[in-house]
Amino acid sequence: MEKKPKTPPSPRADYAIYPHMEVVDGYGWRVGNYDERGALSLEQIDQLAQRSGLPRDVLVRFSNQLGFCLDEDGAINLVEVRRSVAIDRAEATLQTVRAEARHASRKLGQLVDRVMLLSEQFAAETGDRRMLGDLKEQLTAAVAANTQLGVVAEQMLAQPGSAADMSPTNKRKTRDKRRQYIVETCCYAWQDASRKVSYTTRPEEESGNGLQGPLIEFIDQVVPMLTSPPTTIARGTLKKDIDNFRRSQNGPDMFSIPPTFGD
């Protein structure tokens, strides 16, 4: 009786998951465990009080909140990982592994052929004679290991989904939320000192590059204290963060819990 051909399994539906990942955003935040001591030193608090005119008690609370923002577990960055993309990227990696393993096996095989022609005939000591034998054994094992590596990669390629590249689907859309939290915390401190969260722009630079005002100067003073090496936030990005904060005052984003002062 003729056997019926096996029906290939139907492809699984595509979907995305959103795991938490550490995201490097280029700012070099001084992430750590600050507990209740705050992220700013007493000297830095004094500098900010002198330059910004904010009350010292506001700045002490501000320092504590910055410490929470920079806590190792303080930023939950949920990034998209789409199943189809993750599997396709893994397949590309496995293809590279298979190709490189085969190439290494061929090169090592050629090297083994040459090494096998060597002799310990003129070795002065018994230990010296063993060295050549060890070399031959290691090369032979390396050829076998690379050959097996290619075989396993081939087997995995025949089973789509056996490996997945869990890097973000779109790396350009990933960002460390710590920047957003830091800017929000600066804005809350500004409000805590009974100051209006605002800025001005030069008319010829509406993109945000002409951002000016006491709040901007304050944030420019704070961010270098929290980054290594010291840096500042780009004007366009800073404008967007402040605008998002001001909008949240009218209608808080249910997916973003802003830092708060006090109880």
C-alpha cells in the first residue's frame, strides 16, 4: 500500500511580544543603586541652588527622585520582538554558522594533512615528542567539532523556530525611558518651586534648536551631573519631552506613571 506523503505543518500565526530590555541610548546615565541618598552630591545640590535659585529643600527631594530614575530597575523598557523577524534573523545567523563551519573544516582539514606529514624523529626529549602528537589530536578534534557544528546548524535550519534572534524588531524605535523620567523629574521640581514649566524659541529655529529659558538652563545643568561622560539632551528631543510633560498635565498617559514628590 502506497504511503501518503506527509502534510507539512501549517505556519504559525505571526505575533509580537514585548519583553523588557536594557536599552543604550547614548547618554551614558549613571545607573546604580542610590537608595535614599539621592543621585546628586551635596556640592552639586549647592551648585544648582546657586545657579537656578531653586530652594534647597526642593533640590534635596529632587536628588532623591533622580536616584529612583537612575535605579538599576528604575526603567522598564518594553521593546517589540516580532516572531517572524526574530526567526528570519536567527536563520540568517545559522546560515552564517553553517557556511563558516564548513569553511573552517576545509581549512583545518588541509592543515591536518600537512601536520600529519611531520615527524618527531629529531625531538631531543620524550616530552617534545608528545607535543606533536597532542597537536595532531587537537587539530583532528577541531575538524570534527567544526563539521558537527555545521551539521547542527543544518538541522536547526530545517526546523524554523528552533532559534530566534531576540533583538528589537526596530532598533530605531527603542529608547531608554530614563531620559524621559529625568526630564519629567526636572519639570516636577520646577513646579514644586512654584515656577511655570515653559521655554522660548527663536523664531528662525522652530525645530527646537533655539530652545531657551531658565528651565532649559536648569536641565542643561542637571543632565551632565547624571551622565558619564557629561552630556546634554539635544534641543529637539528636549522640546519634545517637555511638550509631552505639559500635555500629561491635562490628560495623564495611562501607560506612563510620572515621578512624584512627597506623599
